[in-house]
Amino acid sequence: MDLTDLYNKSKTCSISDQVSFSRQVDDLNKKRELSFALEKRIAFVSSSTMNGIKESLLSQCSKHNILLDIFVTEYNQFAQAVLDQSSELYAFDPEVVFLHLDTRTLAGDLFLNSNNTNFHIDEWEKETISLMSTLISILTKRGIKTVISSLEVPHISSLGILESSSNGLRQSVRRINLDLMTQCNDNEYLFLFDYDLFLGKIGKIQSFDERLYYLADMRLKPSYLSEFAADLSLYMKAFYVTPKKCLVLDLDNTLWGGVIGESGLDGIQLGPDPKGRSFMEFQQYILSLHNRGIILAINSKNNYDEAINAINNHPHMVLREENFAAIEINWDDKVKNLKSLASEMNIGLDSMVFVDDDEYNREMVKEFLPEVLVVDMPKDFSMYLSTIDSLDCFVTLNLTKEDLKKGIMYAEEKQRKTLKESSTNLTNYLNLLQMKGVFKVDDNQNIKRISQLTQKTNQFNMTTKRYSEQQIEDFILDDNYHVITLDLSDKFGDYGTTGLAIVDCELEYRLDTFLLSCRILGRNAENALMSEIASLIKNKGGKVLLGSFIETDRNQVARDAFEKLGFDKNDDRVYNWKLSLERSYSFPDCIERVD
Amino acid sequence: MENKEKLYHLISHVLGIDVTEINEETSPENTQSWDSFNALVMVTELEECFNVTFTMDEIESVRNVRDIIEVLSSYAISFD
């Protein structure tokens, strides 16, 4: 039995449903009759009673095919559990910790009495930040991914309307939350769950049950546990499940109202009237997805000329032809078109999301291409935007400059393809691209992307060494190492930081890392990067550069790279290539070196 | 569905026991899964199912299934 299938078949809305679902999962797993994509150990560390959270988290993560083994700390033992290095928490060895502290517990007597002059709210604020920072630092230094909840901004106050404008608990809590946000920017293992926003979404009055609070110290009504767990499960999804990359869109009654073939350019609903606005804002939302890196494509049954004319010339069209990385407008079936789109963009069907108002098309895609995520669009098009927004299929933890531009880059790639098809040969094509390269050495402003390149590059990667942001920072600060990056652009757009070398200069000159993102393969960028390294080492008085090629099952494309770059075999087991720097090393003609 | 049937079905679901095991004498003392957490889950699910809101005193007063029936009856829910 597949875990997600089991979840979809089960009723999991109430707590008791979730408890019985958890029991079922447990039984099946013990009998080894359960299949799932991943198994993860996580801990939930909380300052109040959170009974039921275990079952809710287990249920919600089953949606993402992740089986959880969950440790929940004892009642009000959060500080001991984290501070004591020999606690059960660390014996459990969780990969992820949800640290959920609440304002009532942390504020104690101050919670109902914050305008008492004997209390110094500023001191409390400082102490709270310091406690939270200590807990965070212990967990994250162990390499545990820590998701910390923001504190609830209390809605109860004896000051009434005055509270919001006075320097009381509410403002203090807001400042603490801001501090947590800042800490997340500087700590790659720390992530913020905006619990205050979550409570706002369901309603602070709704979510609090006085009776359950006094009877059992519960801060969140159990009926909202599953929504809470669902929001937390998105972090697990973002940590461990590859997000979707591409949104494939239908046209008629999806991007505009009506059928272009029947109503014509003036007849479709799109523009500043009530119906037209819902389509226009839907397009604006999709454009904002595109601007954060989602690739767009069209899969539509229409006459090509009519539809393209509407896309390019309708006065209220938000998305235009240049926003799409691939377009299939024809009378073929949608399954066939999806396959062509995938091969044209060179992305997997499993990274695609298909949006179509027509149920027949959706069911056909579900049947024949189960790996594609098909969105069940509502009949009422005013709900289109919120439907896509609630999908949560594009969740990621951080976005680098390069991620943000991915959608645009794929669209630019379409224009490059057209140029390549019209060029007579490769040299001609590379010259027509008018490439520009910018090199930076030991750039501490780009650590996130540099680390990401080592983590994600599999093909043109000579050593496939993975480095964390901390390790990259160490290399940058170490005088014995140089981190050299290449930013490549051409006349169609910017590829961002796509080439990287790390040179170890301590004893000899060794290429610890040499890689290119697959986006810039076949453009002589490796020669440009190597020429830059060669001149850097020559300036330092180096005569020989050693290279190492460690074969993996993904980097065959780089196997001959050292030979092509002018290296000779070297009889060292690790550094098996060497480049003599006695002769000059030329920079490729097709790339212009820019400072 | 009769109210009694509805009630027993709900309790059996929350406690994870067979509906035939439930009678008016069923209580936390003789039912292992009737712990403090399940008691509160039962409260929220009873309130939803019968569309009532209990006071804290009423929640505290419950010792067995008979007490639940008594409290619900005071909200004009018939168990005859």
C-alpha cells in the first residue's frame, strides 16, 4: 500500500480520524506492507500541550509521501530538552526540529499584566530573544534543520484600544518576531513558521478555547491541529521533495473567458470589467510566479494564428509570447502536446503542472500521464487565482537570483534555439550570441549561490564535492584558497553565476572544484574559466596546475574536459591531470571578458 | 440515526474501540484509551456532532457515558 494513496482514501479531517489513520499506518508499516518515498525522523518541541500533533503531522506528511517518525518533548520541557546535550531529544537524533514556543508561557505573569509598572517589558524582550537565540544556536550548530514558530501577538489587553499604540507586550512580541526573521536570513539551518499569521488566517478568537486551556493547558483548539500540521508539513515538502518547475496552461476559458475561435479578439473576456478582471488578475498572479522562476508553457486546442494574435495583441493580455518557454497550439490531443513540451524544454513530466478548465482534458492527462500534476480547476473562474495559490506545489526554502530568473531564462532559451537553427555552424552561432563573462574572486556576496552550484551540479562537475554555505565562506576567508566564479550572459539574457572553480594554493596549485552549470554547456565557457584561473596562478608565480577528475555515474560529459583544456596525464591517484602554465593560455574569442 | 447510536458511534471512533463494547458504564477507569487527551477530543467532537457548547463544569462532571447522556439531555437532546 502506498502511503499517499492510503491518505487520499482515508478520512483525515478530525483528530480521531487522524489518530486512527496513524494507527493504520503503524500497523501496515510493521507488517512491511507500506511503501513511501522517504522516511524522516523529526521532533516537535513545544512549550504548551500539543497532544495530537504527532498524529496530525504524520497524516499531513503522508500527503507528500513522507513517513514520519516523530518525537514530542514532554510537557513544558522544551528548554531542558534542547539545552541538555544528553537529552532524549538528541538520542532520538532528529533531522528536523519544529520549535514551537508560545507567548503565554514565555511571558508568564506578564501576559495579563504587561502594563504593571513593576515589570520591565524591555528586559523581558531582551531575555526572550536571548533564550530563543540560545535554543536556535544549539540546534542549528548540530546541523538540525530548525523551524521556529513566530510568537502570537496577543489580542487580549486591559489597555484595550490603547494597547496597539503603547510600547507594551504586543509591540515587544512584534519586535521579537522581526528579530527571528532576521536570524533566518543569517542562518542556513533556520526557518521561520509565521504562527501569528497562521492564527490570523483561522482567527485568534476561533482558535482559542478557554475551557481546553484551563483544563489541559491547550493553546490551539484541537480541531485546528490538522491545518497547523498541514502548514508545517510544507517545510518537510520544501526540504525533501523536488518542487514543480513548470506551469502548463490552456487558453480558452483558462487565461481568458470565452473561445477565441468563436468570439474573436474583441469578444473574449479579459480586461477591466468584473468578469474580465478575474482573468486579468489570474494572469497577473501567473506572471508573478514566472518572475519568481516558474517556467510557463501553453497547451491549447486552437488555430495557432488566432491564438498567438490574441496573446500578442489583445490590449489586456498580461502574459505575452515572450513569457512562454514553449508553446503547443494545435488540434492534437493534450497528452501528446505535454510530451512534446517536456522534450522541447528538456524537463521531466513530473516537474509539470497542468491547468485546464476542461474536465475531459484533465482526466485524459491524469489517466495517461500520472506523473503530471493536474489541477482540478473550479467551475467558477473567480476562484482560479486562489486555487493555484493554494496548490503549494512550488514551495522552496530560498530563492537565489538564478532561481528567480529561471522562468525567464527558459523563455530566452527558446529564442536561442531559433538563432541556432538559422546559424550555419557552431562557431558562427557562438559568435552571434555575443557572450560576455564576468569573473569574481573570493566574492563573499554570493555565498548562497556558490554553495548551491556545488550542491546541484552533477554533469559538468570534475570532483562533485558538495559544500555548505559555511564551508564556502571558510574557503573565501582562507588565504590558501581562491574561489573563482563566472557570470555569463549573452544577447538574449543573463545566465547568472554558472561557472565555479575552487583552487587550493597551499602546497601546490590544485583544482579542488571545477564545474559549469548545464545551462552554459557547449559555449566554450570552460576555456574562459580555465584561462582566468591560469592567469591568476601565473601571477602568483605558479608553474603547474593540478586537476582531479572523479568519475560518477552522472558526469560523463566532463570526462574528456581536462584533455580538451590542454591538461596532460599526471601519475597521482587523486590529482590525475596537470596543466603546464609555461605556455600562454588563450581566452576564447566568442566570449568578451568584462570587468 | 438515533441519538444513542450517534453517540456510541462517536465514542467508539474517538476511543478506537468496537461500538459493542460501549455501554452507559463505560468510563476512563475501565477503558484504557479514554485518557485525558481523548476526553478533550471527545468534547470537541460531541459539540460539533450535537451542535452544543458545554461549560467547563459540565466537562469536569463527566465520569462515564451515562454522565455524557445526562449533560446532552439537559440541552434537549433526547435519548429515549
